[in-house]
Amino acid sequence: MINFMITLAVAIIFALIALRLRIPAGALLGAILGVVFLNSFTTVAYFPMEIKILSTAWIGAYVGCNVTRRDVKQMKIIGKPVLLMVFVMFLYNLGTSIILTSFSDIDFTTAFLAMAPGGIADMSLVALDMGANAPAVTTIQMMRLIVVIMLSPFAIKANITHFRKKGYPEELLVEPVKIDAKAIDIEMDSERGRDKSNNKKFAVTVIVSLLVGILGKLSGFPAGNLLFPILAITAINLTKEYAYMSTNFRRFAQMLSGALIGIQFSVKDLFLIWDAIIPVMLLVAGWLLLNQILGLMLNRWAKIPLITSLFATAAGGLTDMGIIAAELGGNSVIITSFQFARVLSVLVFYPSLIHFILKLGIL
């Protein structure tokens, strides 16, 4: 319990510092940095994985609070863009796996799973099932997650600023201003003393999202811990308009998620792949470049606002991209749909694709 309290305190302190410095998605990124530092240089870092159910469910609730009827109508436009994203990511995954295999002692199955744009836990379990090097897969997956989460917000903000200076149409840069959870936070927080219904809405949102999140976890459905609360709170928000999530509580959920990410990685883990560290770092960084290319493609072709298309095609964690998007803007429904399609395609198709490629005997 003492180690948990120390870890939580470090996550909160670093998160508050990051927020104070106005770092994009500061609550999440600050907590990650603090816990990675603690985990790398001490032995006291500890954070129960069960907390993930809480933080993920509450992040899902926040996404649901942002959904409007207009967002639901926009879902019709993303079918073909999703297929394009999944196909391009597969090609990059295949190419980087071949390169990594050529420049290191890592076998193809391990390289393919390590570079796959899926979840850390999912890819590690698949690696165990397929006889790959699971520790190496976990380490490279964590490196990708850290790099994408830490750098994507800055790259996305830089892109928006660059195209805005060039006179790019504003409607193709950012989502139209709407009364969403952020605006509701500002309005309701100022009236909190006068409107007690906010507390009731908040309690309902938190309790429902947690119960549905646990159900989603137990169901075994991919990312059910996140998607079930999104669907449940969205339904409440669209029918009864009774969903509410405060800014401070959302940031607390971000801190918990950041601590959970940080606790899984330390500098010591790099020694597992030290001989291949240079190609791994270059190929992992390549996901950032691919993100910019895909985001611009979908922005020009499908007319999806740039901030949404960039978040939607970022190869971070499904939950993590939703957290950052909630902080910086973008259409949470479209972003989560793209992210879910990416993760689901990896889990469903990649093991069979590996078997097929190896059966061809070309690698």
C-alpha cells in the first residue's frame, strides 16, 4: 500500500507540473514520465493493474459525454477511410518487420508482432501463443506507445498551426465549436453551488460507466472496458442528456492511465533489444511520420478535419488516443472508431497473416 501511495503521488506531482507548463495532454504525459522515472531508478514503483478498469471506464464515459447527434451522423463517412488506414498500416508493419529482421537477430514473427499497431498486452499474449519472443515484443510495443503518446500531441498542434498560417480553411483544420463536455465543464463548474443536479448526473455517469466497464472487461470483447462505457454513456447522453463528467475528474482518470502505462516500462527494458536499438528506434519513430501522411490523406480525401484525422490515425493505444483527443479537441466518436478498427484488425487478422507469410517461405 505504501509503494502504491508513493507511485500515485509521483504520478500526480508530475502531472500537475505538466499541466502547469501547459504541455498537451499534460495530466497523462506527466504521469507517464514520473512513473517511468520512478520505475527506472527505484524498486518502489507499484500500481495495481485492476486500476485500469476504473481509469479506462471513466475515460470511456468522458468520450460518451462528448457525443452529439451530429457526431452520430458523421459516422457514415468513415467506412472507406478506415479501410485505407488499416491497409496502409499493414504495409508499413510488413515493411518494417522485414527491415528489422534483416538488421538484427530478431525473427520475423517477433518483429511483425513487435511492430504491429495493436495493444501491448494483446500483442504480448499473441507472441506467447505463437512462440515468439514475448519480452522483446512487449518492450518494442511499449517504446512505440511511449513515442507516439509523447510526441503526437506536439506534432498535431504544429500541423494545425502550420496549415492555419497558410490560410487553410478552418473547417478542414478543427472541429466546429459545439457545446461538449469541455464547454459544459466551464458552465456547470461556475454554477455548481446553485445546481445540485450536476452532482447527481456526475454520480450516475461514474457509477454506470464503472459497472458497464467491468461488464465489458468480463465479456472478453476487444477493448470492452472502454467501448461498453462509451456506448452506455452515449446512449444516456443522446436520450436523457443526463451524462456529465467534470474536468478535474477526467484529469484524475488521465493520471491513473498514465501511471499504468509508466509502470510497465523502465530504462532496463531496453537491454532486451539493445543490439537492435537503432533500427528499432528509427522504425518506431516512423509511425509518427506515417501518422502525418495518413492524417493528411484522410483530411484531403475524406474531408475529415485535420485534428480528427491525425488523432484517428495515430498508432497509440486506443484508450490513450481517446484521452489526448479529449484534451486537445477532435471528434471523439470518429477517433475512437478508427482506433478500435485498427486494434480489432490487428487482433483478428495478423496471426493468420503471419502464418500465411511464413507458409510462402519467402522470409
